[in-house]
Amino acid sequence: MDLAAKLFWVPWLALVVGLAFALAGWLGARFPRLAPAGWKRWVIRGDVALILLPLAWVGWRDSIAQLTEGSYRCVVCGRSELQVAFCGLRLHTKVRESGDAYSARFAEVLPSAHAHAWSPSGCILSGEGVFCHYDVGYEWFRDLPRLADAAAADELVREANGLDDRALFDLRLDFAHEVSFARGGEPLDAAFASWRARRAERRPIELEVWARTQDFQPIPGVWFVGLERGAETEAFAQRADERGVATLRASERSVLRLEVWDRERERCLLDEDVYVLARGRAYHFAIDSR
């Protein structure tokens, strides 16, 4: 990353030198009587280059802001790579974890072919700073292939395959906390069985949902309509108050198919999966309400 950032000086310096020569040549052609000769011509070109040097600095700073380096994990197969990219174009990759054990174990459950869906899985370095992300998939891809209850593991992977990004993240976060981290001296298979039993209880809890515009302004009066996946229940509806907030009641660790509706214009503003975590989390939705 450091070497790549330094190399980005090269094209900008070349641009400045080229502009200096071009400008000096244009001035010489436009004002031939004032055009210097011999070594003075090179002095003028150097002066022009120094004047244009801030342009190279600005261009370099803008360029390295688009240069990133960090770890990414495919949310489908678990492959982990160190990637150096510029404007989304990968310049260099290094495999950290192949994901082969997970892919081989769940070959019959995973999509037969997929384009890698990369998600940040650690600290990402860029010209704008360092941004760290929790690698929520690490425990999932490490522990699921080791489970003795193959049928239950397959069922869980099938469920994950059909989830939106937010719900998939929360499902894997819950798995990490309740199975991988929280088992103490309990064996992995016992912790997994206990977690599945708690999910099957469908204990009712309350959660808050917040409707916000893209610039974080509240959207009052919208309706939250949801259906709990796998439950013999009808869809519920709740209207948001003046803060754009509604309190919903759903089963702990269930998956909700949640819609946000503008009833006046009969328009669905959002349609998304929500995994209801046990910790009473508030869910914020950025909505384009135009």
C-alpha cells in the first residue's frame, strides 16, 4: 500500500512536467520576442513546473483516497483475500483462506456457481484513513463444517442463502455470539443444539424500527408491515410516530420480511429481511421517500 501510494506520484509529476513544457512552448509561440533562449528557457520551464506542483499534490491526494488495501471475505463461500484496489479495480490479491473446506462440505447446499460477494473483514486502509470492520463470517465458516448434526447445518446454510445482507450479517453475528464465543466449556455441538432450541422457542420480544431519509431525517406516518418467516401468523402492521419510530413485536431470533409503506401514495418504500436479535436491537432504515 505504501509503495503503491508513492508510485501514484509518477503520473501526476509527469502531467505537471508535460504541462510546464506545453505552456512554456505556447508562450514562446505566442510571444516570440519574449521567448528566452538557451538555459533561460529551462529556467522558465522549471518555474512553470513549480507553479503547477500543487496540481500534482491535489491529484495525488485524490488518487490515493481511491486506493484501498485490506482483508475481504466472500459471504457465500468464505474465501478470504488481502486486496489492493483502486476505484474498485483489484490491482493485487493474496489468498488468506481458500474457503475450500466450507465449499466442499456444503457443496450440495451452496449455489453451484457464484461470483464472489466480497465484504470487508478487518481493517481497510485508504488515503482517507483506516476503517475497521468485524469479520462476522469467520466463526460461521470455521465452525459449521465441524458440526456433527449435518442435517441441521445444511438447513441453516439453506436459510442463510435466501437472506438479505442485513439479516445474513445478524444471523451470523448471533451464531458467533451464542455458539462460537459463548459456549465456555460446552462442546461445539452442544452449544449449537442449545442455540437451535432457543430459536425454535420463538419467544416474543419487542424491537424498535426507525424510518429515516438518506440524510437521517425522520419519516413520520409510514407503516411497517411484516411477516415472520416460518410462523403460522398473519402479517402485522404498525404506524410510525412523529419521530419515524414504531415498536414491533416479533419472535426472538426469527426472520421478518419487513416492508415500509407510504399509505397515502400506496407505495412500498422498502422491502427487506430482518433477523431479530435477542438483545433488543433498534433497526434503522435509510429510505428514499421521494
